Amino acid sequence: MSNNEIVSKVENDRVLVLERVFDAPRDLVFQMFKEAEHLKRWWGPKGWEVPVCTVDFRPGGVWHYCMKCEDKNQGQFYGMESWGKGIYKEIVEPETIVYNDYFSDAEGNINESMPSTLIKMEFIEVDGKTKLVNRSEYVSAEALKTVMDMGMMQGITETWNRLGDLLASLK
């Protein structure tokens, strides 16, 4: 697996496993996920910014954010907002983050009509680099298909590319 390449597979028809190696120490990669100031710099696909981001990084704490399309070249998406909410279940620094991920509104109310996800992220040190393994478990194969059809793979690829660029700039 080379840098910038995401390896993906589906397990049991409803678990999406994504892996990528980042050329940065594990502590630094982990830190990028725990502080709002960092997340605002890279979270979301290309052309999207994060004007709102609050993080209470502890089990039971909430991560609430808004992604907004600022790229006029994205046509119908320009100006669109997408709100999300994570509720942390388990945190082991700098190894693991487990949280429930939801679509939400600006007040943090969960959108029950959209699929939720149980996400487990593992940060594995490999020769001074970090292998990030992201397991996203959906309630059904249909729920996974819904987010895939929404362009989730392109979105996560662009998001992780932005993270990789930020990490490279911090080295």
C-alpha cells in the first residue's frame, strides 16, 4: 500500500473497512482527530470547509460540525451545508477512537431518515508512519449502499488527501 492509496473492502455486506498509511507519527495523526482547530483545516471533501466544529473529546462527548461547499465549480452543491454529529464511545490515546456517526441538523438533532454508522478507527505505528484503519459498521447492506451511492468513497478519499497534505505541511 502506497501513501495516498486507500484500500477498501466490505465485510458481511455492511462493514466498510478503509486503510491508508500517512507519512507522519501516530501521535500527530491521532491529534488531528481530537481537536476542532485541526479538524476545521482538513475535514470534508475538496472544496468544502468546516465553518462550525465543536469537539468534546471523551467517551460520551459529542463532536458536532457543519461542512459547507465553498467551491462555485461544484454547481448544485455550492452553498450546501451538511451537518454531522459523532458521539464518542471509546477513546484510547493514541490507538483507537470509537464513535457513533450521524447526519444531523444545526441544533444537533439526529436525522433518523439517514443511515448512522458505528466507526472504529485504529492508529497503527509502522516504521515512523501511521496506518489508519477505519471500520464503518452500518445496520444493513442497504444503509451502506445508500452512503456509497451518495459518493462517500470520493468524499473520504478527498478528505484523507487533505489530511495527508496538512500532515506533510506540519513535518
